[in-house]
Amino acid sequence: MVKVYYENNVDQDALADKTITIVGYGSQGHAHAQNLRDTGHNVIIGIREGKSAIAAREDGFTVKSVAEATKESEVIMILAPDEIQGILYDNEIAPNLTAGNALAFAHGFNIHFNVITPPTDVDIFLVAPKGPGHLVRRTFTEGFAVPALFAVYQDATGKAKDLALSYAKGIGATRVGVLETTFREETETDLFGEQAVLCGGLTSMIEAGFETLVEAGYQPELAYFEVCHEMKLIIDLIYEGGFSKMRHSISNTAEYGDYVSGPRVITAETKKHMKEVLTDIQNGKFAKGFIKDNKADFFAFNKMRKENAGHQIEQVGKELRKMMPFVTKKD
Ligand code: NDP
Ligand code: MG
Ligand code: MG
């Protein structure tokens, strides 16, 4: 069973008197920085000049180059995009790390796949909130938090676990629970979830359903409502109370069809493909491909982005959402 830590399991404020650099001020960066500051920690932002640097200054933070900020702090949390962390680490962070510093992440990718290989005399931990940065910030200001995972990869000082938990407390996560894991488990399950189910699996299933209806001669607008728009309503029910709440809320017709037809769509064959996806994550094939494409200016990535953006469901959805301005929230 997973071990969960709460406020009262973090007896030592291992972060007290330390300066924390948050590298990046995007989705996760702004939330970690602001929550840690509100908890009373000393936070500076390490970032290149640009949109995020301006936002960080407007929010009252001291902003420095990544190299300068690393030099001046004991804990360096890297919240830049995963694909640029390796080069950023080599050029700006590694030369400015000192023994006893701590290097932190919100996703284990670069450590687990050996893109970043830090010296043995620094602590390495991760604290990964299970939600986007804007929710990490909003729930904190409301007195709650988003649950998080934490893991220690390297404990050079004997204090790495205390530091990780203290950091998790600083961003609020111990209010609701912090789950202990490893870099390997966090990285592989995160990649699998987003590829096979949450992002890849879901969009492919919606597209296939949409195409099936449209190819059979049904109006694309109706197809959009039936296989895409209503998805959120179903997911909200599952989120609130599991499959049972969702199945309680839908009609008996829908529930009967759920049992009869669901397994005809997601078959043993589909699960076999899921296992192949997991294997490619575990053996590093996916990571290698992502890193290689990044080095080629994301040639394949950009091509796939363009192709997917052109799908008919995107055009139909764009028009239909104009009927429903209330669904388009700004954060
Ligand atoms: P974002 O893309 O939202 O933000 C990245 C930040 O890094 C921006 O402020 C960007 O600034 C800055 N940046 C980009 N390039 C550089 C550079 N060369 N030097 C310095 N700063 C740079 O990233 P996320 O917050 O989504 O992701 C950060 C980490 O958090 C990743 O490891 C991700 O896997 C993890 N994570 C993300 C979650 C999420 O929901 N988003 C959830 C849990 C973990 P600029 O404006 O200049 O481009
Ligand atoms: Mg992820
Ligand atoms: Mg219906």
C-alpha cells in the first residue's frame, strides 16, 4: 500500500533558512513560487527574459538568470518544459551547483531517462502535484491543495526526504496528502496515463466515434454532442463518485448499453496495445524518440500537431462552442 504523508508527518522544517530557486514561471512554476512564498519561504525565480520573466516581476518576485539564481540558492526546482531541461541543466545549472545543494523536479523524466546526470554530492527529489498549476495555486488560496507525489532519487545530505516533504508542505500538498513513490514509478505511470488513457486514448476514442457516426451519414454537429461534448458531464460524475455514481445518474438504457458494448470497443486486443505502449515507455523507446525529435526542432511533433488540428471534429466543435459561451472558461 502507498504511504501517505500529512501536515503532522512533517515535523521538521528542512527548508527554513534556505533560498529556493524556481526555474520557470509557467503553469507549475508560478503556483509553486507563490505558494512557497505564502508559506514563508525565500523564493527567487530563475528564468530567461520573456513573457514569464515579466509576469514574475509583476508578481513581486526577484528574477535572475537561471545561472545566477542557481548560484544564490540551496534548493533548485526545475519547472521549465521537460524537453529543454537537459540543455538548461548542462549550460546554466550544473556549473553553478555546489555540494549539499538540492535539485528538485515535478516530473522524473530527465533523471529517470538519464538526460540529466547530476553529481553524487547533491540531493535529488521530486514533488509532483497531481493537477495543473492553476489548480495548485487556486486550491492553496482556498485553504486546500492538490494531492502530490514525492520521491527521493539521491540522498547526499541525509536530509533529502525531509526536504522533499517540507517542500510538499510549502506548496500546500500535505494538507490533503502526499504519496510516496520513486522516480521510475512516477515517470512511467505518468507517461502511460497521458498516452494510453487521458490524452492519447481519449482523443483517439472520441475521433473514432465521431468518424463512425459521420461516415454513417449522421450530421457532424450531432456527432460532436454525442461523443465529445457530453464527455465532460460523464467524467465529472466519475470524478465525484466513481463509476457507480456515473452509472446511477445515467438512464438504464445507457447503463445497459455501457455493459454490453463497452467491452466490444475496448477489447483484449486494445489492452495488448496498451501493454506495448507501456513497454516502449519502460524500455526508453518513447523517451528516445521524443528527445531525438526535439533535437530536430520537433519536426515530427509539429507535423502531427498540424495534422491533428485539421480534423473535422475541431472545426465542428469550434462553431458549436460559440452557442455555449459558458463552456469556454478563462484561467
Ligand atoms: P510551462 O510550459 O507551463 O512553463 C515553462 C516555463 O519555463 C515558462 O515560464 C517558460 O518561460 C520557462 N522556460 C522555457 N524555456 C526556458 C529557458 N530556456 N530558460 C529558462 N526558462 C525557460 O511548463 P509546466 O509548468 O507545464 O511544466 C513544468 C514541469 O512541471 C515539467 O517537468 C512538467 O512535466 C511538470 N508538471 C506539469 C504539470 C502540468 O499540469 N502542467 C503537472 C505536473 C508536473 P517563457 O515564458 O520564457 O517561455
Ligand atoms: Mg505528464
Ligand atoms: Mg445520449
